[in-house]
Amino acid sequence: MEDLIQRAAQDLIKARYGIALTGAGISTESGIPDFRGPDGIWTKNPEAEMKAYEVYEQFKTNPKAYWEERLDPHGSMSRLFSIFGEIGKVQPNCGHYALAELEKMGVLKSVITQNVDGLHQKAGSKKVIEYHGGIDKFRCIECNRRLSTEELNLEKIKIEGKLPPYCQCGGVIKDDGVFFGEPIPSDVVEKSQREAWKCDLMLICGTSAVVYPFASLPQMVSPSTIIIEINSEPTPLTGRISDYLIQGKTGEILPKIAERAEKIQKG
Ligand code: APR
């Protein structure tokens, strides 16, 4: 393990354009369960996963009904959203801070995350692409405009009987979080692909790498790009797409890599 940590630090320092990809695994040490691990949200609530596959169809078919149910505190949607519990209240862990540190050192150029929890930004990472959206935002499905929770007064719109909320462009507004079956917003796809094509090192942290199209990003890189996985268990990338796996907790391994990289950088 120590050798692989040293190797990863050296690879990062040598890299011209290193990026990180992250999944739910990087936030478990902050108290947010992942999805498919032994204590995963879907592992524990298979019916909730089934429900999650219906949400986007529901939204497309009848956005007004979608919002009425979404805002009904006793509705099935709020039960689904309650699973995500207190996401807004948890704090980043050492794994998030280590990636922010590597960015500050100029070693990491960006983070592309599947997580909607905003913990990378809370830890100080500046260039973060939220591939599956963010829990603290809304988005117009026509023009991709993002709105903060302050900008959209849902209770007022509901009381005035004006659901669903509309964007100034005329498009319908939904939660920014990307539902199963929903296309990834075009601006996010473009930015993420550009980073994947540009990078010569990709650090993949805490993802089972089974959800597409995110899981296709490691397959878009140039042949010379070094791909390093940090995960509690092997994934479909291991031994096929990635160069090596450092098996363990991101919150323990990433700080060590950042520390070594700093030592190397200081010479
Ligand atoms: N450190 C390292 N790896 C961890 C840790 C940890 N502390 N905790 C969990 N893991 C690993 C698990 O073993 C698993 O392989 O992280 C991985 C998490 O995988 P998933 O639960 O499948 O999460 P993710 O890959 O992010 O899921 C992708 O699926 O449900 C959708 O939209 C949701 O963005 C999510 C997407």
C-alpha cells in the first residue's frame, strides 16, 4: 500500500493535467451512505431504487403533478428525498480536503463528481463539475439555466397555483439532480469530456464505476493517460482500464498522497 501511495504521489507530480473523478464512496466517511456498497441506499432500499427509476418519466409526462407530489410533505417523492436525509448538513472529510489541497498545489486541475452533496466545494475545491447535478439547485430543462434555492420561491408558486415553475425562457424547471433515465445536461457533458480528453492522469475515487455515461469517461482518455483507482473494492475498471487500484478508504489514502506529493514538490 505505501509503495502505491508513493507511486501515485509521483505520478501526480509528473502529470501535466491531472483530474479527479469521484463517487458516493468519497462521502461515506462524512456520514452519507453510498448506493451499492453493503450499507448502500439502494442495497438497503431496493423499492426506493425502483421508485427512482420512475421519477423522470413522471416529470416528463406531467411536470405539474411531479411538483405537487414533490412539495407534498407526505407524498412518496418526499419519502424518496428524505432518504438523502440531511445531506445539506454534513461536513467534508479528509478525502475531500486532500483533493482541494492537491488543486491548491496546482497538481489537480478539476474534480468531476457524481455526488450531489456539494462537499467538494465545501472543502475548498474550485473547479468542480457536478455530473449528476447539485442538491442545492434547480435547472431549466430547455436552457440549462441554474437557479439557487433563494431564486425560486416554490411555496409562493404553489400557493398561487402556478406549478410547475417556469424559466424566463419558457422551459420547465426541475431539481438540478439528474434522475435515472434523464440525459446529462449538455453543458456538463461538454465540460467533462473536454477534461477527460485533456488529462494525462485520472484519479478515480470512491465509485463502483457501473453507472453510465459517467463510467465512460475513463474510456475516453488518451492511451498514455495514467488511471489510478482508490476504492474499497475492485471495480469493472480494475485490471482492464485503470493502471492500478489502491484498495482502501479515500479518507485515509488521499491525505497520504497529498502529503507525499507536497514533499516531492518541495523537493
Ligand atoms: N473509500 C473508498 N471507497 C469507498 C468508501 C470509502 N470510504 N465507501 C464506499 N466505497 C466504495 C464502495 O465499495 C463502492 O465501490 O465506493 C463505491 C460507491 O459506489 P456506488 O454506491 O455505486 O456509488 P457511485 O458509483 O457514486 O454511484 C453512481 O449511481 O445511484 C446513482 O446517481 C447515483 O451518482 C450515483 C451513481
